[in-house]
Amino acid sequence: MLSLSSRATTSGALRPRRVRFSSLLLFGALITVGACDEDTPTDPVRVASIEVTPRLSSARVGATQQLAAVAKDASGNAMSGESITWSSSEPTVATVSPSGLVTYVGSGSTAIIASARGTTGFATIVSDANVATVSITPATFNLQLGLSTTLVATPRDAANVPLFRPVTWTSSAPTVATVSSTGVVTSVTAGTVTITATSEGKSATASITIVPPAPVASVTVTPGTGFLPTTVGVPLTLVLRDAAGAVLNNRVVAWTSSNTAVATVSATGVVTALTSGNVTITATSEGKSGSASFTALPGLRSGTGVTFNNTVDNSAFFAVYVPAGSTALAVALRNGTGDPDMYAYPPGANSPSCASEAAGPTENCNFTNPAGGVWVIEVYAFTAHTGTTLTATVTPTPP
């Protein structure tokens, strides 16, 4: 009986202790959970970047531009509710409001910066100044009737800095002078005209007087004398001057030949000799004339040989035209019998630049960068010769 009573008592004593232990474990767990909730703070997501749009904007001074900024996390996701702070690196160029509204205030470029929690993004703003003034060069001058000239218009900002802006040109009297879209003024008749250049509402004017042309006082033909090769055209140079010696252009010129059987002349002053002989070429403009006298000789075409004979102590003369800018002239005697000698005379010279007097029929004269014009080649028969071939080669080959 005692053992049963002791078991029961023992059993009754152990049950409450087990309950208390379980309750203690549950209470301890609640305390532990509550302690974790109170001690762990919320860690906010970091702003990784700020995207500002548009990234690049340009406008004239006085304009406005609304920018937008979006904060993003490291994964590129937009973060809502972030407070953005705006600033301008150059407030003299553009300012920005707390809401991102940009105002263009001066010429130049600046960065508009958006910031949030230590991270920044930016947009580039380019501000162009407005045209404040326009100038024309030259502003006043005389233009000879029949000629043209080009005016230059320069738009500038308020700081007098040149601006590259479109310009519109107009003429107050197109019957006196016209003006192109690029500022080229062309005279039409004598009188006075005002040319206006306009850019962004700002204008400048130039006053131009169209004057009658000065009369021709003198006519000069170059060369004034010399030789001509037959069948090869030689251009002459013409200079017209007024009484003050100023060169005149765009005048009507008439060319004539004193003997068209010997040589003809074109309307542009190119003389072509037809046969040996003497001829005078005259140029006339506004009643004034200038002349040049020539002797036509058998012509040599570049690279084409001429074969001939000659008796002792006699000379045969030939002419070859060398255009200005030629790089070489090679003259050669080949073949045949006897002993001819060869001499080459530059344009206008009385003495040869080359004397080739070798024994036999072979002679050579070579020139680098020869003078432009008509060269005369003399072949002297030291002894009689036959079947001799004379060739003159000009480099590059003339047309």
C-alpha cells in the first residue's frame, strides 16, 4: 500500500512540473520572438542611379524646358517617392526650379543636376543667344555697271559675339541692282540702291551706287612682237586700262588680222598662222586699239618630225609653241647625211639658249621648265645635208 501511495503521490507531484516547464518554454519563445521584432531595423534600398530626361536640350535665351528625374535601384527599377533636388552648374546659362523647370538665361552650356540620397544624374543644356544686331560689310560703296560684288552680313548677340544664323537679303530697287540669297549684288543700271540683310527680325543696310564704267583709255596686246608656228593656235594676252591705269574687265573687244591669208584670229585672241609670212593682229575696244606684229614660220607639232634638206651655209627656221607651265622641251636632229648644226631661241630672245654643233647629223637641245611662248629653232647647214628630221617634243603634250 505504501508503494502504491508513494507512486500516486509521485505521479501527482510530477504532472504540474511538466505543465510548468511547457508553459515556460512557450513563454520563452514568445519573449524571444518579441525581442527579435524590437531589435531588427528596416534597411532601405539604396538609390543606385538617377535618370534625367531629356538628356540633351537646346533652345534660345528666354525659353523654358521641363526636365524629369527618376531614381533607380541597382537592378534598374524605378523607385517611387524619392525626393529629387535640382541644381545648375552654370546658373548664368540656365537656372532650374525645385520641380525641374529649366529657364535659358544666357549663351553657353551647363549641366542640370538631379540629386537624391547622395546619388546624382544630369542633363546637358545648350543655350543660344538671340540676334541683337546685324552688320553688313561694306556698308557704302560704288559698283561699276556690269560688275558684281559680294556683301557679308554678320548677326551678333547682345555681347557683340558673332552668331551663325540664316540671313535674308532684299534689294530696294531690283531694276538698279539685284541681290542673291548669298549676298551677291549684281548691277543692272546706273543709280542708287539699298541692300538689306535681316536675321531674326534684326536688320542692317548697305547703300550702293551703280556708276557707269570708266572708258577704255589703252589697249595692250602681249606679246607685242614675235613669231608664230603655222597650223598651231597661239593665245594672245589682252589688257585694257582706264585713264588712271586701272585694269578694266568685261568689255567688248574686236580682234582683226591684217592678212588673213597668213594668219587668222579668233574672238578670244587665239592666232593661227596658215603659212609663212608677216601679219599684224589688232584688238579694239571702245575706240582704242592695240596691235602686235608677227612672223609666221613653219610650225612643229609636239612629237611630230619634219624632214628637209638644205645647202651649205644656209639656215632653216621653225617655230614651236610651248604652253606656260610645260615641264620639258626636247629638240632633236636625226638621220640624213651631212653636218647640220642646231640652235634654240626662247620666246623674245635674240641669242640661242642652246647651240648644238656636233659633227654629223645628230644634234640635241633639252630644257627643263621651258619659258612659255613660241620658241624658234634654227638649223644651220655647216655642210649640205639631206633627209634630216627635226622633232620638238613638249611635255606635257599640248592639246
